[in-house]
Amino acid sequence: MKQFTFSTNSIAAWSRGFIVASGLAAAVASPARSQCINFIANGSMETYTNCPNMSINGTINYATNWKTLNGLAGTYGQLMVNRPGECVSNKPAASWPASTALTGGSDGTNWLGGHNTENWQNTLAQPLPPGNYTFYLDAGNATGSTTTLLFYGVKSTDADFTRNPAQLMGSVVVDNVISASNPTWVTRSFNVTTSETFDRIEILNAPIAPGNVGAYTYIDNFRLSYTVDGGPDQNMCIGALATMAATGSGTWSEKPGNPTSVNIADPSSAATSISGFTSPGIYYFTWTSNGCIDEVAITVTGPVAPTIAVTAPTCETPTGSITVQTPVAGLTYTLTPGAVSNTTGTFSGLAPGSGPYTVTASDGTCVSAPSTGLSIGPLDCCESNAGTISIVP
């Protein structure tokens, strides 16, 4: 598969993802599947309408596409800004860290904050259809406590902050501490397969266990990407049949510039077969699903079908021969019928009128397609039976 680089807030960003499996996830390494469309709107929180002041009612509502409402006493989710000369937000409550506790967010000057039981809801950039997705976010805690962030899908028919247990999409554990002197945000991720359409995502900061007050948690740089998977890259011998292994619905296409043109049996089938690999080299195919593309490479190795010539029998040599034109050192050639093999590519002693014969080439791993079949011609050797008569006068 081809490697892409993910752009944090791009609607047409590319990266590589994970095996689809919802649930708990720790810090993640570099992704391994193609992704596009960041459904989270204003995931960096860099776009806001007011410089946040102290408010127990929460200030995340100032961030475009975000809102908060936990329904409990105390402070709500907050927008934190540390943009000297323009906006340095106040402490939202006496027990909370000031915005100057961090030098900035993970991808700018703004981030979200909240204690356990507090929440944030994002109105997505566009509805999230059924499919395979990957959540990414950067996070850390102000103290050494551990919290869990729960992610719920919200349907268009649901009221805000519905938090339907059946629509829990997944969760991440946040257990790293960040501060102005240790501003190391950790990227968290999880994967999910959805069967419903959501237009909002609610995130709940939950205690890790009953009775655990939890930590004040910083979160930033939200990304929710559609994951398209064309399956693994493949290695195969020349002339073999490739079976693709894409996920979901989509369309296969052949990229221009492949060594030879091939035949895709059913472009709309995720598990289609592809034939016609008659030349060695790397063939590239794209699986397009929901406007997103994953690329699969098929590396084809092995010898090509040899070109052969025939030598007809003669009166002096009453048998014919088959010869490989331009034999390649290191290959073994096999004549059929007869199953005779050698490394020279010359097969002699063949009976007149026999055949047709084909020849294959092998490098010890792959066997080529058979050559064009040729036959040995008949023996055409006519000698005069006339005698000599001498007349003696």
C-alpha cells in the first residue's frame, strides 16, 4: 500500500489506519491504512467567537461547532486559550489550572479542558455514514490521575447529549501528565465500525472507576476519519491469478503505467480476481470507497514465456528439434510433451510429424506461461531408385 501523510484539519487528508475494532486504545504508532475526510469540525478549537472568561456554565460553546452540558453542579467543559496579545483565558474555576499552565494546545494556542462527568459535543462537518472509522485526539492530564474518555454517536433525531449506551462508539484512557514544563501531548486512537448515521459526537470525561474523582483533562486536535482498506499488498508469480481482499463496498481500477494491461473480473467486488499478469514488475490498483482511495501493489516476478523455433528433419538428420531463442542463464527449460528439462533450451531427436510442443521456463520459484506450440514437420527425403543401363555395341 502507498504511504500517505495525514493533515490534521484537512477535509481531504490522507493517512493510514488500523484493523477495525472498537474499544479501549492506548497511544498509537503510525497508521497503516488510507483515510480521508476529517468529519470533526474545528477539531483544533482554533476558531472561536469570544475570549473565554471565568464561567461555571462552561465556555466551550465559544468554540465553533462545540458545546457542553453535563447536567451536574459545578463547572462544565471549557475552552482554554493561551494566545498572548489577543486572548489569555481566565481560570474557569478556582480548582482548575489556568490557561497559562500550558504553553498552548497540541496543534495551536487553544484546547479543551474538563473534569470527570463533564462533556463536549461536536456538530460534525458532515453526517457520518455507516462505515469504518478511526478517532484520533491528543490528550493529557493536569495531575497523575487517570481518566477515560467515552465517545457517543448522536443521530439527527436525538436531542443533544442523549448519550445512548447503544451508540457508544469507543473509548480511550488518558494517563499521561502534561504541563508547561512537560508539554508532551500523547496521541490516542481507536477504531469503530458504525451501522447508523450520526451528525454529532459527544465526548464524556468519565472516572476510571466508581468513586474516582478523576483528573482535569486536556484534549485537542480531534480527527475522525473514514478508513478505506483495499487489503494487503501481494507478491506473486507471473501468470498467476490475484484475489483481492478489500473491505466494504467500492470499485477497483487499474492505475496507468502498469507493466501490462490486466483483466479485473468484477470491479465492484471487494474480492475480485485479476488475471493477465504476463510481464514481471509492480502493478498498482486502487480501491475507491465513499470517495476515498486505498492503493494496493502487486509485485509480479518470474520468467516470461520463452520464444521457440523449430528445426525440421532432413535426410542427413531425420529428426527435428525445438530451440529456445535467446536462452537466459540460470533458468531451466522444460519441453511438453515429454517433460524433458535442461538449461540450454535445445531439445533434439524429436520424431517427424510429432507435436505440437511447448516450452516453459523456471527460475526455481516461478514457472512461466508456456510458449506458443510448434510441431515437427514430416521427413521429406526423396532419393532416386533409377539404375543405369549400359549398352555395349
